[in-house]
Amino acid sequence: MTETTLADVERALDRAADLETEEAVAVLRTARQDLQDLGNNADVDEERRRALEDRLEQRIREVTERDAYDSGLGAAMNPSEDDAP
């Protein structure tokens, strides 16, 4: 088995944008674990790894917030004029 690379993690980040919430979160969590594992590899560019880690965390937040908004929470927070009394 070949070791995951930073490029693999970048591809997972890009791919998650097109997935449904549950699947996207699963892909992103796997990528997060891969990044943590790469932190122990002296051959990995640590600055790039940290930048990817930041992007990954932001993407996870975006996906979970998108899910909350799509599930109706956003509609409750931003009622339309039709819903006004």
C-alpha cells in the first residue's frame, strides 16, 4: 500500500465539495487523519501540511453548516416575507 500524499489530501478536499453532506464529511475526516499521519513524516513539507489542515477544517465547517442551513434551520433563521405574520 502506498502512503497518502499531500496531493491526495488536496484531491479529497476538492472532491468533497461535490458530495452529499454525509459522504463529504466522511471523506474530509479521512483526509484529516491522513494529514495527521503525514505530520510524522520528516519528508513532508510541514508548512504546506498545516495550510491543508486549515483548509480541511474550514471545509468541514462549511459542509456541516451547509447541511444545517439546507435542513431548514436557515429558513427558520431567515424567514421569507410569505412567513411573516
